[in-house]
Amino acid sequence: MIDPIAKPRRKNPLARTRLPTSPPRPRSRTAHGFTRAAAEGRFMLQRCGACAAFCYPARDACPACLSCDLAFVDAPPRGTLLSETTLHVPADVHFRERAPWRVGLVAMDCGPKLVTHLHADCEEGKPVVMSFQLDKSGQAVAFAHPERETPNMTDDRQWREMTADPKFRRVLVTNGRSIVGQEAVTALKAAGASIVFVGVAEPWKPFRGEEALRALDGVEIVPLDIGDEKSVRDLAADIGGKVDILVNTTEHVRAGGLLDRQGSSVVRDEIDQSYLGFVHLAQAFGPAMRMRGADGVNSSAAWVNILSVYALANWPAFGAYSASQAAVLSLSHSLRAELRPGGVKVVNVFTGPLDIEWFQTVPPPKVAPRAVASAIVSALKRGLEDVFVGDVAEEIRQRLAANPKAVERELGT
């Protein structure tokens, strides 16, 4: 049984920060099907279209019938732990720093046998539930969990290496004036975050929900206007070395595309707040987070972006806003690659129209801000990279996978 983790002590300021190391990262192109599954929180295996056999690891031909008709599909995640061992002196430097490390062999109910990382509560000969997780190198690895919930299950040391659980971590939420930002603060505190810094532009100006924020224990309101480079750099100089998780809740939504607008002032505002604001945050907080990715129990863990699902397919009714979101999404992919050497996850949370004032003319369904906050916490606890919140976002995801050109035409009408 796992003992609950204790709140980490304050780091000795004279102690040297350990340089991040990564697990082995080479993968075949075919094996990135598992990476996709891990990013979305799905358990997928290759299945032969000819004989219906599941296979693992990733292959180009079915080992049973040699057919090349192999596709990644959702698979039954249950299996039995056949054997396990504990590595005390692993060959790889990354795992040697984290030894002892448990691994095991699992026979899946659907057929294949998997070598997997083991949760501490898994017992030999007992049923387990499998998942694919993204490790510190950003690659998918198999992970075995107990079949039933156990006490302090999420406090397992190896599991926390694969996730970014907010428990006892310090978080920066960039916009405390927005309803989504306020709900995120509440959800993160409920999930066990030790400190939540809440950025507020022009903190002298009152805003709705301010009293409730200030009443929360462990919440500190800080001055932050992400459109102002100096404001971002000043805050990073103050707390940049403390932030373990950054949640970018920037909100600047305006209706309209190209032809209905006159001039470029509104577009400039969207770019300043969304795109350049992202740049300011990344340049100010990113380097410290990357170097602190291996900083013991106080290490940085994740960067979260809240994006519109229309970053993936432009919605002409909010065309310029969709374009600015697409630009931020592209930057987030760049940031993900640059933070990967530090083992810091970049999580993109895609939503449909939110239930806020800027979408009040849009018909339902809409996404409640509290649902977005819950999705953020769930993604951090599960170690996901791409999360789709609400019916509209999930529908757009599925339709893009089926026929992106149809989505473009239908959104345009």
C-alpha cells in the first residue's frame, strides 16, 4: 500500500539544480500510433484487418497471418501481471537517478504480452488495467495499474513521473479576471495545489469574483498583463523559479472575420493578447521551467493552454479569432518541442463556444467554465497532451479525422 506523499520541504537555495535527463526516445514512425493514444488518454493497439488479431509492439505486418492491414483501434485494457522485477541499478541514466524502478510482464486478455512500468500496488498473478502514458521524453510507454482503486493511488512515485498531478505543486493562472480563470483556480486548489498565483491586469481595478479569490487559502493575486512584455518579465523575475505548472487562461474573443471589419485595430488586439502574450509568457517563464524539469520534488511539470477548437478549423463567424488561436496552437507545438528536454508537458485544452458573454449570441450547446477547469485538472492528473471539452469540440475532432474538407465547407455556411 502506498503512503501518502508529504508536502515537499522548501528547496535549499544553495543546492545545485540537477540537469534534466530523458528516457530512451527512439521510436519507429508506426509506433507513434501509441503516442497518439497516450496524448488523448486512450488505450489503442494494432489490430489485423484480415485475422482480427491484436499485436504489440508496433509492426508493419501481422505476426499471425503476415497481412499488412494493421490499424490502431481502441483495445480492451485488462490483463494479468505474469511477473515483475525491481531494477536497482538500471542501465539508463534517467532511470538510475530514479531507482528502484518496477517493471513487469502483462498478458493482455485480448492476446499480446506487454513489458510495462508498474504501479506499486500491482501484485503478481492479479488482474491489472493498462494505459499508455507519455514519459519525460514525450514518447508513449505502457503502464499497469491495479484493477481496483487503492488508497493514495495517485501518489505512486512512478505514476507521478508520468503525470503532472497538481498536488503540492505551485501553479500560475494567467488571467484571474476571466470566469474560466477563476474556476481553474478553485479546481486546482481542490486538487491539492500548494500555492496558486493568479495574474490580474490592473489589480487596482475591482472585478467580479475578486473577493472569492482572495478568500481562498493559498491563493496569491499578482500583477500580470500578458500583452505587456515588461509586466510578464517583472513577474517572472519574482516567481519564475517557483512555478511548477502554468495555466494560460488568456481570453480575448471578438466576433467577425475579414470583410465585415474595417481596419486592423481589433486584429492587432487579438494578436497582442493571444499570440504575442503567449510569446511573452514563453520567453519569460519557459527557460526556467525547462531547467527545473528535474529539480527533485519541486520540479516544474506542465504548461496548459486553453484554446478554441476552431484553431483546428476556421469558423468564419469568429474568423479572425480562430486565426489567432491557430497561430497560438502552432506556437504551442514549438513550445512542446522546446520544453521536452526538461520533461515538461504542454497540454492543449480545446473547447467549443464557452458560456461567457462573448458567445452570448451563439446558440447552445456551450461549455461551462467549470467543465473546462475540471478538464484541466483531469488532464494533469492523467498526463494527457490533447483534451477536447464539450460536445462541439469532440464533434469537430471526429469530423476532422473523417473529412476535413467537409468541415471547412460546413463551418463556412
